Amino acid sequence: MQIPQWNDVLEAHSRISAWVHRTPVLSCQAINKIIGSELLFKCENFQKVGAFKIRGATNAVLSLDKALTENGVATHSSGNHAAAVALAARNRGIKAHIVMPETSPRIKQEAVAGYGADITFCTPTLESRESTLDRVVSETGAAFIHPYNNFNVICGQATAAKELLEDSGPVDIVMVPVGGGGLLSGTAITVRNMRPETRVIAAEPENADDAFRSFKTGVLQPPLIPNTVADGLLTSLSPLTFKITLEYVDDIICAGEESIIRAMRLIWERMKLIIEPSSAVPLAVILENPQIFKGMRIAIILTGGNVDLERLPF
């Protein structure tokens, strides 16, 4: 398993810059006062497809040799990665074949279809996702773009932290939520190269804590059945993202469901930003552990804003 190097990230940023937004970094004095720290939020909820995922998907799709794109690309995803691959494929002028669980939010199904992708539905299990994807790839010959266990996807995700550190100035900590670990891996690689003195801390729901358990034991742990409002963090680390996490990440800290909901509402109310629950997990960790973060300057990537407004958790 090859770990991306800094030059790979620089090349990815150059490759995708015309296709993604350079999202702003915002702060909120009211939230800073509540927690006793200075927080800087990289607003990937303003990104194309409403999430950071377009970075990795675009880099992966644009990196494919022309011969590999003749039959399009394929992936499985319940939401943001599906939309990102669909848009990246449309931008390159190729077909996207997306496998989505039949329980995927309707708004996300409509977004994927709106980008022109062919959707194949499956039952909401990883086994069903993978077997259905295998069938689609076999029938179409499409190239598989894994949501996070993919070298070029990780390089693309790393560009969010690159922009963040360029725009924020020195920070003590960079925090991101962790599910499959693509964003965490890319962020850690970026921070270690741009600001090696800065710590990288991942935030994870207590009810979906396989990354935390893997990090603490040093052994990739099988996922338990996750049950969290942070629906974007239901996936588990892959061999590649686990390897990068062990090498470059300083810590993983978990937060409870009530804190995640409180943090999400706090950002909605005080910053007037629509974020999805997964984006709120880093702030939830800080709210639960103010003594760890007091007085520090902390940069957080708000990963996305695709939330079903008919089913808010608060």
C-alpha cells in the first residue's frame, strides 16, 4: 500500500482547482466564548455537491487514463461520494454507475440522478453494496472509484487541509471527523508536511467508534453495528487509511450523541451555517473536553451540509 507523498497532494490541488471551490474559513466569537478557544471553520458545506468529497472524486476521475474511462466509472455510496463521483464523471464527459442503498435519503438520490448517473439500488448492507457493485462493474466494465481506500481520492481530500492552513495561519490543532478515513488521512499528510508542529486529532461518534478502537489497539478493528445521527461516519477505516492514521494522526477522541446534536445546533444558530451531523462531531468533542482544548487555536473542517430538512435531529 503506497502512502501519498506531499508532491502527490500538490499535483492533485493543481489538477482539481478549476473544478472545485476554494471554500472560506470562518470563525464565531460566540462559540469561541462558550468553549474558551479560538476555532476556525473550513466551510466545505459550501463546496460543490455540498461536501468535501468532490475533491477526492474529481482527482480520482481526472487521474484515470483515457482507456480506463471508456466504460465510465462506478462506486457504491449512500450519499456524498455518490454525488461527487457522478458530478466528476459528468465534468469529464463519461458515464457514472452508482450503487445506492434503497434507504438512501431521497434528496441524495435526486442529486445523484440530477448529475446524470445511472443508479442501481441495493439493500442497506455492506455485503449487498459490494456484491451489487461487482455485478455492475462486470456488466459495464466501469472503473471502480473507492470512497476512501484509493490513493488519488486521499490526495484530493488532502487539498482541503492545504487551503485551510494557507488561509488560517498557525494553529495548534487541526480536527476532522473520521468515518472511512479518507479525509483524515489526507489531512494528516498535509499537516505533517506544512505544519509538523500542529497536532491532528480525529473526532468520532461513540456509537460508531471502530476507528478509535483500531487506533488505540494498533489493530484494525471490525465495525460493530453503528447507530449514530452522524450518518456520514458509518463506514470503517480501510487498510490504507488505517496505515496512514497510525503513522500521522496524534489522537482520536469520541463524542456522544447528545453532544453531536448540541454542536450541530450551535453552529446552525450562532453561525447561520447549514451543516450535517457528521460535520458537528469535532465541535462535540471539544464541548465534552474543554480542559483539553482551552486557550488553543483550532482549525476544523466542516465536511458537508447535505441534511434532510424534514428530519432534523433537534
